[in-house]
Amino acid sequence: MAGSIPMAASTAWEKLSHHFASSSLLTKRAVALALYALIPLALLHYLLTLPPPLPPPPAAAAAAAPSSPSPSRRANASAAASPPPEECDYSDGEWVRTAAGPRYSGASCGETIKAGQNCAAHGRPDTGYLRWRWRPRGCALPPFDPAGFLGAVRGRHLAFVGDSLARNQCESLVCLLASAFPARLVRGAGGGDGDGDGDELRKFRRWAFPSHNATVSVFWSPFLVNGTERPKTPPPAAAGGLYHNRIYFDQPDERWAAEAPSFDVVVLSSGQWYLNPAMFYDRGAFIGCHRCPEGNRTETGFFGVFRLAVRNALRELIARVASSASSSSSPARPRLAVVTTFSPAHFEGEWDSPTSCARTEPYARGEREPLYMDEEMLRAGVEEAAAAGADATARGAGLAVEALQVTRLAAMRPDGHPGLYTRAFPLAGGARERMPNDCVHWCLPGPIDTWNEILLQVVKRWADSADAGAASAAPSN
């Protein structure tokens, strides 16, 4: 016990008291004086033999120390282009209720939003999903500031590259910016659904913000590398056609890669298409398949090839940027690449069940265990972003690389999907036994607006550092 005398001190005291009892020369006064002298010595011995104090638990240590990202959270490209260390881990927190509504609506931004994600226009009756804000642990996430974002990308080109969730995030950003500054569509088509993924003109759109001479583009590239998409409807079994994707990991997707030198900020986002049946190729050779469409093939899964796609897309970006810089007599201009991590789906049961994603509130912190698949996809994005940043630094490409970690906060929002309202007024004729749901994409406005609140903080830090580096390198008068 903490208040008892240690055994070594107790043994010494027993021997000493026996000596006192056998000696008639010592008086009671001498015994008392000896006792008073021994107690401090015993206490000193006790203190000197105490074990070292235990370190504080991780939670306490985290609360006592400033929040900082893990080494894999960010990888800086060069001294001129590298943002300062991040002060907040935006990926860890909880959703809290708020009285504030969104900056835009399905009506005010209807020409930008894909119809299947304009949940209010399609008759979704509840609005509670619009009244939540993400609150990171230990720091604050400011509301979206259109002037701040456009100020950071003034005179710059920001591009989204990826699948329909990349487009979902791009349309969210355009709506947020257009809530305060006029946007002009300069490439592609306006509202509407087109085919299941949006028609070709919607897959490659570009907006200009004349107030800040800024450009925002979206490039359809569901695999990030070159690939052949499976047909939109399965071929007849009698025709013997295969219903799968073909992905070529050593080949860039030139639809976006050809324009990479024009990008100042590029956001890469993919993942969901890797869950579909696919055949994988590299350097002309078959390397595996997922949900293999041919019986004589061995299943390899998709974690490894998804990681390879992110790696090769970032390598291609670095190569194009470095080549552009080497061919110019001017110093490499600073650029930023952001990898938006995997955005989970929330199907509960069959995809065409009327209640497949019918939840109306977020999960509370700790209520839902992270899924293995989500965590593996998240890890791939974070680690490949870190490796690419180191590569860009070594090559002097002037490119900073970050991971925008949205996987865990997205996993807590089963209420934010279109669900049945991917189609207009689905219950007008009554509920049916089978009704298609979209539990992958996000309503606009909706939770995905938070991705762009975090993106704003990433872009502002990078732009502040890049502009400061340019000012210090400018010749003085």
C-alpha cells in the first residue's frame, strides 16, 4: 500500500528494536530519539525505490498536446509549395445538431446539381439531414467561406478527377461558391440526369468565376487510370457477352492527364467502381480480377489494385507537372494534389428494398464500428498520398500532396443519401415491394458540403504558403 513502510525499512526497524530491548544502557528517551531519526531514513528509502511514473493515457496525452497529423496524413512537395504543419485532424469528431441551414438549395443551384441528387426537388419530405455540422475533436471547423476559397484559388485552375462521387463533390463546391459569386458554365451541359452516370457533357464540365479569375473543372475518370467501362445494361446471356470493366494500370487516362499541366489544384476521388466485376491488366499482361467474369480466373479482390490505381494516377500527375516545369525557364509554380478518401455506401439489405437507406439521423460517435473494407480503402488513399508527396519532393515538381480524410465522418451519415428520392416523387403512386435506392451519392445540399469545408482549410494553407514563397522569391526593387 502507498501509505505503509517498505519491507526493507520494516526489517531494519525490527532488528534495531531488539537491540534496544537487550541493552540496559539505553533509556526510553534514547529509544524515542532513535525512532525519530529512523522514520525520515525509511521514508527516503521508500521514495528512492518507487517505480517511475506511468506515462499519461493516449487520450490525456492527446488532449494535453497540440493536435498534429500522422506522417501519412500529408506529404509536402517542396519548400516553396509546402503548407505549414496541420493544426487540426478534421477526420476525428462527431456530427452535432445546428440551427443554421445550408448556403444554397436545390432550387437556387438546380442547374448545377445532378437531378438524382437534388433530393428536395425530388420530393424528399424530411429536412433534418440538413441540420447537422461536423465538429472535430479538439478544434473548430469554420463554416464554408466562398470569398476565402475563391481568394485562395484566384487566377488558378481547380480540377476534380474521378468517378461520380468526385462529380458530387465538385457540384457541391460550385454551389457553395455560386451562393456568393456568379458562376458561368463554359464547358458541358446544365441540369438533368442524362444516362445513369450523367451524359457525356455532364461528365466534363467547367465553370468560370470571373470575380476571381478562377476556374473549376470536373473530369470523368472512374478508375483514375485508363479503362473500358462495362455496358450500362447486361448483355443477353445467349450473346455470350461479358459484363465487367477492363482496367489498364500502366496506361494513363488521357482525358484528364493531357490537361494536368494546367491544374493548380487537383482533387482525385475514386473507389466505388472498384467494387464492380473487373479484369485487371498491367503492361499487357492479365494480373487478376474481382468477381471474375470467367470461370478459369482466380479472384484477387480490389484492395491492391485500387491502391495501384491511386499510385499510378499520382505518378502520372507528378510526371506531367515535372515535365512541364523542366521545359520552362521559370521556376516550377507551386501546385496541390488532394486525394479524397473513400466515401462509404449505406445499403441495409437489398439495394431495391424501400427501406435500404431510410435512416434520418447520423450515427453517434462509437455507435457504428468502422468496416474493414472502408478502413482498407482509407489506408490506401492516405499512404499513397504520402508516398507521392515524397516522390514529388525528390523530383522537384513543386507539388504538395494531401489526403482529405472523409471516410470516417462519411460513414456516420446514413441519412444523407438520396435513397428512394434518386427518382422524382417515388411514393406518389404508393410504396412498392421493389424500389431502387441510391445509398452511395449524397443529397445536395447535404453532408458532402462538409468535404469542401475541410478542403477550404487545406487549400488556404497551401495557397498562403505558396504565395508567401513567391513573394520571398520575387526580386526586390
